[in-house]
Amino acid sequence: MPELVPLLAQDTGVIGLVIAVVVFLFMLVFLAIFARYFGLWIQCKMTRAGIGFVSLVMMTIRRVNPAVIVQAKIMAVQAGLTKNYRISTQALEAHYLAGGSVPNVIKALIAANKAQIDLNWETAQAIDLAGRDVLEAVRTSVYPKVIDCPDPKKTAGTLDAVADDGIQLKARARVTVRTNIHQLIGGATEETIIARVGQGIVQAIGSTPSYATVLENPDFISQTVLGQGLEAQTAYEIVSIDIADIDVGENIGARLQADQAEADMRVAEARAEQKRAAFYAQEQEQKAAVQESRAKVVLAEAEVPEAIAAAFRGGQLGLMDYYELDNVKADTKMRAAIAGEGRSVSSTTSK
């Protein structure tokens, strides 16, 4: 028994040392955690944000940045958003985990609240998660922005249109818009506004009787385009459309008339060439018919000697008759020569 006392004392010392080490490590871990979240916890306490120390630790475990949530919650409390909107810590964490920008949404709600714009927490969340800059949208609602038409970033050209008198006009417009919060989700963007305004300006100029009317009163074009309701199903409301610049271009009507006249002339030339070819073909056919008739005459003349020989053999033609016929032919050639037709007669005879 006396020998067991030192052993027990030794075991008790080892156990105490282990316990002391465990307690020391626990204290180190606690102090490390406390030092990390103490500043955020003090901020929550001083601003009455309503976020406890354990909640801060659990945020890290859930892979949520506690500093972002604390900052957003403090902004919401200080701006009085928690009185009008149900913005809980869990909602902020859920939006953060969904990939949204929590500070951006809170800042947008603060701006909308100060400007008395109807924007709630759920709508702001949806706009942010849809990829739209909700803070920029609220700012545009308060301070309208100007859109150049056409967009100078994509093209350095102008909006070209032709008035009813054929004169081309080149215009540039500036469109003042503000955000329509309720149509921001699913609404068309700036590209649609630019396209619709451009189409409206071209249509308005095209329906004008004279280009001089547009130059005298450009506001007529603006009022016409505004009355077409171009902002339908878009994320913006059109405040005004101003014609920034308008120049006179080419005389498209005269050029088209000249082109049409040239085309008509080419058609007429083609038809005349077609008729000439038809007449030439008809002439060739007539020449062929003449040659055919001459061939028949030659064939008929070739039968004359055979007929004379047959008459001689049959006793129907005597020698004196033949000489008399030959004299008639000679007399005929002489008369033709005197009349100036000897060459033609001789050529016909030779044939």
C-alpha cells in the first residue's frame, strides 16, 4: 500500500497536466474566435443590428462573409428600412448564398426609400439576382439618363430617311429615359429603345411631304415619335426625344428617277434590237425564197433543150423553126443590151 501512494500521486499529476493543456488550448481557440468576431459583435450591439455572437460564428460555418452581412444589416437599421421592410439576417444570408450583392440591394432600397420610389425587398432581390444593377436602376429613376440614337459606340453613322419629295435627311437624336422599376425584370434594354426610336424617326420623316418641313420644325418629329408608345414592354420610360442634329443628304428621288429612265432606255434598246433581229431574220427568209425561185427557173430553163431535142425527134420542130427561134433570142439580147440590161440578161442566161 505505501508503494501505491506515489504511483497514484504521479497519475494524478499527469491527468491534471492533460486537463490543464486541454483547458489552455480551449482558451486559445476561444480567444482566437472572440478576437475575430469581437469587433463585428460590438458593432452589432452598438447599432442594435440584432446579430448575436453565435450567429456570427455560424455565418462562417455556412460560408457567409459576416462582415458583409453585418455592414448591410447596420445600413438597413440606421436607414430605418427594418421598419418598412422585412429584412432579416436570414434573408440577407440567403441572398448572399444565392450569389446576389447584398450591399448593392440595401443601398438601392435606401435610395428608393429616400426618393419615395415604390421598391420592396423582394423586388430588389429579384432584380439583383436577374443580373441587373438595381442601384443603378434606382439612380436612373431619380436622375434620368440620356441615350444617343444611334449608339456612337457601335456606329458613327446617322439615322437616314427620305422625305416624300425624295430628299434624304440624316438625323441624330438624344433620348432621355428613366428606369421603370416594375418592368425592370423581363423588360427590354437600351438597345430596344434605340432601335424603336430610330424606326420612329425614319417613319416620321418618311411621312413628311417635304424635307423643308422637317428642317423648319424638328420638334414635329419628336412629338410624332413620342406619341407611338415606344417604351412599351421595356425597362425604361421615355421622358423626351430631342433631335440633336439633322443634315440634308442626297436627292434620292432624282437619282431613282434617273436610274428608272436608264432602265427604261435599256428596255427600249433591247426591244428595238429584238425587232431588228426579227426583221433581219425575215429578210434572210425572203432572200432564201428568192434563191429557191431562181433555182426553179434554172431547172425550168434546163428542160428547154430537152424539149427542143424531143420536138426534133418527133418531127414537131423543123430546122427553119429552130433558126427562127434562135434569131428571136438574138434579137431579144440585142434589145436588152441597147436598154442597158445586157449584163443582167447575160447573167440570167448563163445561170
